[in-house]
Amino acid sequence: MSKPKFAMYWAASCGGCEIAVLNIHEKILDVDAAFDVVFWPVAMDAKYKDVEAMPDDSITLCLWNGGIRNDENEHMAHLLRKKAQILVAFGSCACEGCIPGLANFSSTQDMIDTAFSTITTDNPDNIRPQASYAMPEGIITIPTINPILKTLDQVVDVDYYMPGCPPESHQIAAVIDLVIAALNGKAQLPPKGATIGAGNSTVCDECPRKRNVKAIKEFNRIQLMAADPELCLLEQGIPCNGPATRSGCNARCPSAGAQCIGCYGPAEGVVDYGARLIAAFASVIDSDKPDEIDKILDGLVDPAGQFYRFNLAGSLLRASKAAQTPKIG
Amino acid sequence: MTDTPETKPLDSTRDKPFEPVMIGFTCNWCSYRAADMAGISRMKYAPNVRLIRLMCSGRLDPTFVFKAFAGGADAVLVSGCHPGDCHYATQNYKAMRRFHLMQRVLAQMGIEPARLKLLWASAAEGQIFANEITKFVEEVRALGPLNWNTKPNAVEVPAEIPVEEVQA
């Protein structure tokens, strides 16, 4: 009997998810023992036409990381959906847009300008990428950019979600064990649409810091103060995204003295991650006077960036007005 | 949920003058009763706001507001008991703090803060409620349609608002 087939693909992502998979150490040998790796651009050579030639549903498990930034990503999403039985949105980018999704705050023009003509870019002739270009050998093309970055499930049907930026290695190992056990008939896969490799609660629930339900008079930036190592960070005025963020990382950042930035995405039942944080942050502000509330809120330098750092593309509003009116010059 | 491919901006079906589509959240104890008072006193005011009754303005999850804007609303009204008068003691202060924070986030998203309004109205203030709504509708009419267009399958809003005047 031939082994089940495994694929992993990256779209608009940083490559950290691939590293996280390799970070499962010797468990990668189990993956190799249980699966035939048929397509994994970062680890092996394969062409898109090889994937196109595969029969539909022939890939058992496909981990997809990265958001949908351009028409190549979108094409591959449709292709791998057709070829894979189980398609997993793997990592924050695929689930909710993550850092590449922050471009949804800006117009396409601003995004391109930032990438190609800021002071750190060596581009004296102000050259911009062209979707198609005539060379003596013929016309060559590159993928065209979408004005708004989309999450994987905004483009194709997704079977499971695995959050994290990147997903923690022990969680990846647990999921791989589960899939292998399920293939051998020794375990059952969770229902379609489930979030796997993460907890069902919030980071606060796993956080060892002490909470006293105390309200605050000002927001602080963690680098500008000596934070109490025992006390809840939010109660010290440090914007910590724990209250809305899904558990599963063992509260790594708050345990190490840094605030949660929300990379595990919305907790179970949270529809809009930023909206939940607005509710949580507004609740700890100790003031009933509009002027004073405004003064306290001035301490939050970039509220939308704070609340949607990982989740903008997956939020209810998805993208700013500027990003919705694209003009490429 | 995967987007359906067809794109239809909300306003493309409207060839009539722009009528703002607005969602209003009222609390059970004060502002909903103010609206009720306006109704039973037969006061006339703009019919653009669709009211949704919550038990308290403190129940207003910011998700409701973002969902309204994402789904095609041109503006959102949040209303509750006057400060100090909340049926649940202090929850309207919570609504006030959320309102201030929401306005900042909405501004960063390119939604004018004037599209989100906070209004205190007691159960006796039917006239104030009616006047403020009419004023708010005119302010939003001046701003123009929001046309939030990140979802191709945004909820279709009927081009004409189904209202009719009923004889008492």
C-alpha cells in the first residue's frame, strides 16, 4: 500500500511556519515514515505543473501557510484545495492575515511606495514591478497584487485552522501524532472547521501572573518602565492582548516578561478580535469623565495596530477605506 | 465562509437620493423608552435608524458596531441612560469608554468618527431623542454613503426604506 501524501505550501508569509515544522526535531522522521512528501517548495524541488498533474483528492494532508496577496497565491489555493483531502490553514497568516495583513491599513499605492522607494531602498530610478514586461524573447509576467490581502478561508473552503505565529512546535507535533493515529484508525479527527493545535480558552487563563481586578489611570509602554514581574501586565497599564487571544502557547510572552501581542488569534467564540480587546481595554480604564478617558487613551499610541496586529484581514472590517480604493500609479 | 465571486457595491442599486442606513442600539430602561415615548407622543423624526434594544448600553459589544459597518450601515447610534442613572449602576460608563476607544479605531480604518454617535436619553426625553436622531441623520447624509466594500457578498440593503405612515 502506498503511503498517504503530504504537501506544504507558502503564500504571503515569512517562512517561519516552515521553520516551526522543522523545529519538531526527530518527529520529522515520523512525518517521513508516515507520509510521502509530494510538494513542499521550501524543502524539495517540485513544479506547479506536477501538482496540476496529480489526481484530485490525492494529497491526504496539505498545510497551507501564508495569506492570499496576489493572483498566484489565489490560483494555488484553488489548486491545492482541489488536490487535497484535508486542507489546513496553518499559522496566523493563513488563518487571519497576520503581519502581511497589516498592509490592509494602506492603499496599494502606499504599500508599493513603502516597498520600493523609502530611504532604506536602493532604487534611484524609482523602478516599480510591472505585471507584464516585453523582453526580446517575448512577454514575461509576474503575479498581480490584490489590493486587499485575504485569509485562506476567504478564498477556498478550509478544513482545519491551526493558529500561531508560528504555531508552537509541541502543538505541531501533537497534531501530526493525531493525524497519523487517525490514518491508522486509532483516533478520530475533530469536526471540520475546528481549530486544532491550540487551547479553547484565553492566554490569561494560562498566564501565571496575579490578577487583582484593578483599573488603571494610564497606559504605559513596557520598554519605558520597570514592570512588576508577578502582576498582570494589563493591570500595570501595559497593553497586553491576552484577554482576547486563544490559549495554546502556555502564555510564553507574559511568562517571560513581555506583553501578549495576540499571535494565536481570537479565542473560542470571539467574532472580532479587536472588538473584544476594545471591550477588555475599556473595562480596565479607571475614569468616568470623557476628557480624562480621552487623556488615558492617548497613551495607546496606535490602537488599531494594537488590536489588529495579527487579525486585520480576518476581522469584520477586513481593510481600511484607503485599501478599498486601490490606485496603482 | 468563502466569498462569492459576484461584486455588488451596496449603493449601486440606489438611483434615488442617498438615504443613510443606520443602526441604533438602545438600552431597555432609558433610551428605548425614550424612543417609545417619541412614538406614543406621535413625534415625527427621520426613519433611517433601525433600533435594536439591548438590556443596557454596557451590553454593547464593539463587535455589534463593526458588524453593522461591515454589513453596510452608514452610521451607528449608541444610546443609554444618562451618566449616573444606569439601571445597572455604572455600565453606561463602560459603554462611554468603549465608544471613545471605538472612535479612535474607526478613524484609523478610515471611517469618520462622526458616523458613530453616543446619545444619552432618559425615558422622559422622547423629544430630545427624536430631535437628536433627525440631526444625526442629516449629519450622516452630509457625509455621504460609507460604501464599505471589503466583502463581495455584503448584505443587500433594500434600496427603499419600508416605512409607512399609520393613522392613529
